[in-house]
Amino acid sequence: MDQPTQLGRRLPGAGGGGMSAPTREEMRRGWCPSTLKPMETGDGWLVRLHPPGARLTPAGLRRVAVLAAEHGNGLVEISARANLQIRGVTPESHPILVERLLAEGLLHEHEGGGPQRLTLVSPLAGPSAGGATALPPPACGGEGRGGGQCRRASHSKIEPRLSALPPQPSPPQAGGAREPFIDAAALSETIETHGRNTFGLPPKISVIVDDGGSCSLDALACDLRLVGIAKGVVALGLADRRWHGPLAESEAAAAAGSILRGFAKLRRTAPDSLRRLHDLADDALAALTDLPGIAAPPLRPAPRRAGLFTMVDDRFAVLIGLPFGRCDTATLDRLAEAAAPESDIRFSPWRGPAFRGLDRAQAERLLTLAQDLGLIVSDDDPRLSVQACAGSPACSRAEASAMADAARLAEAAADLLAQGVNLHASGCVKACAHPSAADLTLVGRAGRYDVIVGGTTRDKPLATLDLPVLLARLQPGQDIHARLSQAVRKTGPRG
């Protein structure tokens, strides 16, 4: 394929300066796309939108839907990292789309190779509307192991408080909110500032900031995890295998920033082998911080991923799931039009929009509309337990039509999904939709699927099957059904 003619065009950037359109190298397979640097796919360019503060108003979401229809193919997605994506953009339409997004204040991106959005928080975190206020960067940061003395001093004050705490109560199972331990939304924005000022971070690095409230993010994988474990107190997990702390909430961003800078410095010596924190050996992980080691915080019950929620300020939120993370722009526009104008919208790692700051009547009307549109409004919807990438023909690398097959797979495996099985249909080995292990992983291969039980796309398959045979063997009494039932009874469902 020839290089697109618009790749040399200058695009507007923040502050009135110029920003170059992406080079062909920047659009290679595996590139982490953004709005300014899209990814070339089978159905055009994929543009990943990063709005200011990772939130939109209903009016802003309506404008995004209109622009996506005008300059893309009319399909939008929400990724597993809660990013909004526009599909089918062309070399000709891309510069116009970017200009409109910038002019209307719908885009906040920086130039460079690092992550555009580093952190992931609960879609219910923070105040209902108006936006969280970022904490000022603490003065005790520093390069390398940085800030160890400052954090050790505060640890001596925190440790007696933690030892006197009663056991943490289990989060409620109903839709009510539990008071969070920390302000995750504000903390994440301060960490974003550290990330933007750290050279050499890989585009896909991920930091989860979990307030310790009802909407647990325990099941989501990341490089660095900050979890509220008591009022104003944070535990810090590296690659989900080493835990450090406790530290004060006011110092957590500096600690995270120091770890990110230390990792970036290591990565500059071996960029090909050190892609994420989990690539580091335990001793190298431990050297990234001076905080003492602690036991991992106890896992919390899995959160509800769709439906009606009461927020801590007594307003309501509605989490809606897009089937397999995708819908058309008309559907997105109808949701935004029906939302209360004063509400705000976040995006959920369960691949849907979260409408916040509603009264009860507004929330119930929005849920009814979403249900009428065929979207996911209940946590027991089997489609929530199926992750699928775009597949062919939308992705030129895919070897199977994963997105198109996902609905048939969800229907065939409905009783397994109800037991807690999760299913990942991937068009190729890249595993864009779900990089972690799943109870059942299907990998496209020349129009068929490699079948992997309890593993990732890179594990050895037990068989390679075409779709009709696979659907038949997922039925009760068949071998794959039996293996999955036995596995989930023995170990419980994967996150």
C-alpha cells in the first residue's frame, strides 16, 4: 500500500503551534494509536480520542458522534482501557477531524511517543460533575529511587494508624456506593502530570488508581497499581506481584512518579526487552522504590459492570455496556441526547459509557432507552463476559471475524458464561481486546480458531476448529463445555 498522501500535512497542536501528522513508521502494526497518530486498519484509520480529563459532557459526546459519522465509517468503540475510538477515518478526512476536535476543546494530547493516557480509574470515582482538582506535585520526588527519605518519614506516622484499623468491610453487593478511601480521580490527574514529564515510557504502560470503594478494579491487569486501603492511605503494587507502602495519599503521586522515572531510565538501556514493568526481575522491581514491602491488599468482590448505581454524593450513575465494545454513531448520539445536560460522562473498562450526576428519574429513563437500543444494562448479560477485537475484515491482520462471531459464541456459551466463565475471541495473536488469560481464548487462524482453555493467545491450543464445530463443542455434554465447567468450579472465574 502506498503511503497516504496526507501524511506530510501539518496538523494544529496545543497552544497554536504545529504538530506533524504521523509518519508511516508511527502507524506500524502494534503502534498505540491516538487522535494525532492513528493506526492503519482494514477498514481505514483507527483514531483513539483522549478528551480533557478523560471525560465529556453530553453535548461533547454528541459532537464526537457527529464528527465520527462525518469523518469515519459510523462505528465507534470503547476499549478495555476505557478509551473511545473512531473507526474508518481516511487520510483525507483525518486532518479535518483533528482540526474540529481541537477547535471544540474535545482533544487533549501531547506530541511524543509515551502514553497519551497513563491512568485508569473507576468510572464512578470522584465528584459527579465539575471535575476533580489535581493535587499539586509533592516536592520530595526525584530521579531513580527518589524521595525515599520523605516517604520513610511519613510511613512512621501511618503505620500505627494502619495497625489500629479494624478489618476492612466487604463492599456492598447491591448498587449502593461505599465511601472511597482516597480521591482516585484527583490522584490520577497528578500522576498523569508525572507521566507527561517522564521521557521514555512505553505507550502501553498502565497505572490503575483504585479508591478502595465499591467499584473494585482488582481484576484488571496493569504495571503499577495504587489502592486506597484506609482513609487517606495507599498501597502500591508493582506488576501485581510486589506490594509496598503504606504511604499517605498526598505522597502517592510522587512515589508513582519516581517509579515511572526509574523504569524509564532502565528501559532506555534495553527498550526491546523491557516493554512493561512485568518484564523486570523481582530485584529490579524492588529497586524502583524505597518503600517497605507489605502484603497484598485483600481482593474485593467483583463489581457490577452495568446498571444503576448510587454515588457517594447521593446522585445516580448509569453504566451501559456496548456489546463487545462497539456501536454506531447514531446510538451514541441518542444516548448523549437523552442524558441530563449537566451530567458528565466517563468511559468504563467494561467497554461502555458511564453517565454520572443524574437524578433517579433521569437515570431510569436512560437505562430504558439503552435497553431499547439493544445495549447492556444488567450485570448478568452474558455479552459482558465476552471480549472480542474487531476481527476481519475491519482489521487487516485478523485471520477470523472475531467481532461478528462474538454474538454467536455468547449465545452458544450462555450457560457457561452464567457460571462465571469468560471468553476472549481474538482475530490474531496480538490480543488487542484482552491481553490477559481467559477461561476460553480463541485465536483466529486462516478462518478457523485455535482453542485455548485457561490461557492467553500465545499458549498452546488444544485444537483448531471452524466456527460451527466450535459452537457444537460448547454445548452441554460436549468436551469443551465439560472442561470449562470443571475448570471454573475448581478455580473460579478469571477476572
